[in-house]
Amino acid sequence: MTAASVQTSDPPQRARLDLPAFGLRAGLAAGLLMLGLGLATPGRFDVLAHPLLRVLFFLFPLAWYGFIGLVLGVAAAGLARLLERFAGAARWPRPALAAALLVASLGYVGSIWQRALPKTDSGRIWMLAACALLTVAVLAVPLARRPPGSRRLLWGGSLVIALGLGLTAYWIGSARSIVHGAAPQPPADSADKPNLVLITWDTVRADMLPLYGGAGLESPQLERLASQGVVFDQMLAVAPITGPAHASLLTGVMPPTHGLRSNGDTTMSAGVPTLAQALRANGYDTAAFVAAFPVRGQFGFARGFRVYDDRLGGEGIADRMVDFQPIDPYTVAKLQKLLLRAADSDRMEAAIEGARVLERAQEYLAQAQAPFFLWLHFYDAHGPHDPAPPYLAKAEALAAGARPQPVDPARSATNMLGQRAEIMELDAYLGQVLAALDACDPGLQRTAVLLIADHGECFGEGGYVNTHAPSLYEATQRIPAVLRLPDGSGGGRRVADLASQIDVTPTFLELAGLKAMPGVQGVSLLPAARGSGPLAQRPLFARGMYMEAMLQRMQEGEHKYGLRDAEWKFLQGAEDPGWTRLFRLSEGEDADQSAQHPEVAARMRAALAQMLEDMPRSEDTSRALSDSEWKSLAELGYADGQEEEQP
């Protein structure tokens, strides 16, 4: 045989493991697992109304974790080449580094699963299982050889990353959209449907106002509204903090039912219908202009509103990032921190002045079409107190005869004076709102207006100084409420019946000619407002009105439930049911009367226990807080459940 006819062949070479492709594969696997977790967790996909956010719900985890995996894979490939060249290691670096990538990605996801699995819906576990099976398919490629089509994987994965992160950047960087849909066509019977206006004053207790026997401030606009409307003398807050109270106003159900029981770290259950949804479905234009972080749209308040203006400052990246938490709040919180730092803006404003709310509302009313539902939220009376100088000077001039007086004057007299000044500023805003409404509807012949507070403030009552979150005393729970009916009928009437914030939704629905939504726990206030009869019985609350203090960040032992009827109030610890207090309201809330009236304490304890058992409860709606959200809550005094005391 000639030399030319001799054929030689090299031994087959094992294809080197493509670490960038494998890193991308591991990242996509982690993204699939996080997607499954998000789909199986109530309140994630369900509450996303914007179409782009629904797309990003699926794209973001694949893009984000795929990007991290690709970066780590490229780094691992570089390390492997160094080891192969300089350490003479030809066989083990790539499989070992691939195994490290896989363990790191699955270990990270596993740590999140451990925390989040208890919050998943057992009825949705199949979604999580389906994503887990897809994960197995993605990873089912031999590690010892280069996967066929790894170039296609790299190109396809890079496209997913570019699309997902690009759309995310567009969403985050664009200006906040406050308009959700076109204005509705007025219904054929629009002439019979009144405009509905809800004005909420944050942190204003009833007994501070002259309308309820207070002195030390002037409120001519509120008193003018009351002269044309109906004053509710025993309107009760469901909770002493902003989020839960407003959620009850807008759903007609108690906090255990709507799920928003704490500021910032819980949301309204997606399954609970809202007043705005019902009105919008029946031809109302719906708009809200709010002033503080606890009522931002991300907590469920925007549902049903065509216009929901919760801009608090930092209009671009900061506002968008707090909305974009569809899957994994732990990772998104880190991403948010990086992006905010890159934008040189690491905090959002926690609240805005009422003047900005008023300006936005006036712009809306200048072009509003009837019928409309308008909610205006004013936060000026909430601490920390920094009133405008003219109003502070007026409060100082009226201070000599002010009542009530602070229980702890050394630590709260200055705050009480400041809040009186801020309430006078709120009253001035009220006058301007009424003027804008009158321009839309002269004489307010077809407009109903309800002014109500969410809760009050303690200035030493019960030992609580310059705070409200842990209190169920009258200082936080008895709130002002004035309802002006269309054309001012019933003006000057006062209603002594017990009323609750859960009664607002059925009242507005009846004014609109609609039936109450299924599951609403309140009753319409209209019979009492019109003088046609007492308020109807509330089946769940026939033995008294429920209230709770459940801010998650309060110290252990501060969480409590309450039951109040016309004569008595009973309080019980949520963590320690043995801690109780009983007060006869006519004698104040200074001394527990359980020992003197054991039969009353036993009756109300049993009634409260039965109420808690019978009340429908939503699924767990807890959410993780980002760094900027923590800062916003801290600025408002909610970081540890206590307001900052100001001497």
C-alpha cells in the first residue's frame, strides 16, 4: 500500500461545554420557576390592569434571570479558559463551573420558594408544576458535551433578554400614566344620575371641629356644607391608619374581608369589587386625586378609576419601579435600588400638599362630563405638622379657648396647635372644591358630596402621644362625616345612629340608582339622612361595630380588635386575647371597667369572637417593601408603627 492510501483519523474529541449558553439555560430555568411562583401567588397577575404589565409579567423573570445567567456564564467561560491555559486543567473546569452555576441559580430560587410557597393558592399549584416541568426540559441536556443548537439558544435567549429588559426600561422610564381608558359615553338616563364626590381628610378627629363641639379653629366652609347637609355624630373608623380605612370606604367591607390591613405591606384582594368599578360599569366617569403613599394605586385603590392620579414626585423612574413588582419582589427591590441610584434619586416623596391635589381636581372638573365619581384625598393634617404661617398665626390667636386640650401637653401641645392650623387650611381647600363643583353644576342640584375622615389622632389619650396606628380610642375612631345630598335636601339634620365607613359604598350606590354589590357589609345612610327612618341592621354587626389596629410593623402586643356599640367599647389583644379593656363611653376611656361590669365584658367578648369567626376573610395579601417604600413610610411615621413624637 502506498503512503497516500493510508488514512489516519484523530480520536473523537468531546465538544467543550458552552458555558455562556449553559449559564443562559440555567438563568431561563430560574426565570421559569419564578414565573410559576408568581402565577401561583394570588394578587400578582390578577391585579395587573395595564396590558404591558401583563406582558412583562411573563417576560421579565425570563429576561432578568436569563441575563444574570448569561453574564455569569460568560464570566465562567473566561475563568475556564484561564484554568485550561495556565493550570493545565483540560477536563474538569467547565463541568465544575456549570454545576456551580446550576446550584447557585436553583439555590437562590429555592430560598425564595421557601418564603413564598405558604402564600400560594393551592388551586393554582398546577401552574407552578407546569413551569417546573418546563424547567426540567430546559435543563435536560447533557452537561458533558456542547448542546446542539447552542448558537440558536444564545440568539433566542438574547432576544428574550433584550425584549424583556427593554420593555421594562421603557415602562420604568416613561412618565406615569394616570389615565386608564377613554371617558365613557354618558348613559341614556344620565340626567337621573347625580355626580358623586368623596372628600377624605386624613387624620382628623371629630371632637377637634367646632361642628362637633371643638374650639380653637375656624371651619366656615365645613359648617356651610353641614348647613346644607347631614351631620353624622357617631361615624366610626374601621381602623386607625390610612390604607385600611380608605379601602373600607371604597369597598363597603371590613379590613379582614378586603385584605388591606396595614399600610404599604398589604394590598386589597383582587376578588373584592370596588365602588369605582361598579360606578364605571354603569356609565360614570371615575377619577381620583390622592395625596399620600398609603393610598397609591399599586395597593388596589386604582381599580375602577379611569383617572387615578397618585403622583407624589419623582415622576419617572421612582414612580414606575414601585409599580413594577409582578413576580419576585426580592429581586425587583434590588433592581429598583440600582436604578434609583443610577438616576440619582433614591427616595419618593411620601405625600404632597393639598394645593396640588386641588389644582389637579380643578383641571379635571373644568372638563368633566356628568355623571362622575370624584375622590379627593387631603393629607395636610397628618404629621409631621408644618402648617402655613398664616394658619398657624390664626391657631395661636384662638389657642386660649381651645378644646379638647392635649392629655400630654408637654409632648403634644405643639402638635395639636399645628394640626388645628392645618385643619383650617383644609377648610379653605374645601371651599375651593365646592366652588369648582358649583361651576360644573350650579347650586349642586345634581351633585352629592360626602366629607369624611379616615381616622383621628391621639395627643396623649391612652398613653399614645402624637400617633394613631396602635389606638382604638375615640380620639382615632370617632370621625367627622357630613353628607350633602343633591339640591341640599335635609340640610341641618344630625344623625345619632352608629355609622361606619363601610356604609359609604352602599350609600353612593343607592344615590346612583344601583344595588349594593354582593358581599357588601355596610348599609345605606340615606334613610337616616333623609329622615325617613333609622339605619338598617347590618347582619354581621348587629351587636356593635368592628374595628382593628393591625399595622404589621407595630411592636408585638400592640395589635388589637375592638367592638363598639352606642354605650360600650370592648378591646382585646390580637396576640394576647387575655388583654382586654372595657369602657363605658359616657364615662370616658381612662379606666378599665371590666371588673365592675363582668357581664358586659363577657357579652362583648363573645360577640367579638363570633364576629371574627363569621366575617369573610381574603387570602393573604402581604407584599414586600422596597427601600424607597420603607423611606416613604418612615417619613410618614409608619416605619415602626409609631409617629415621631415632637415636643
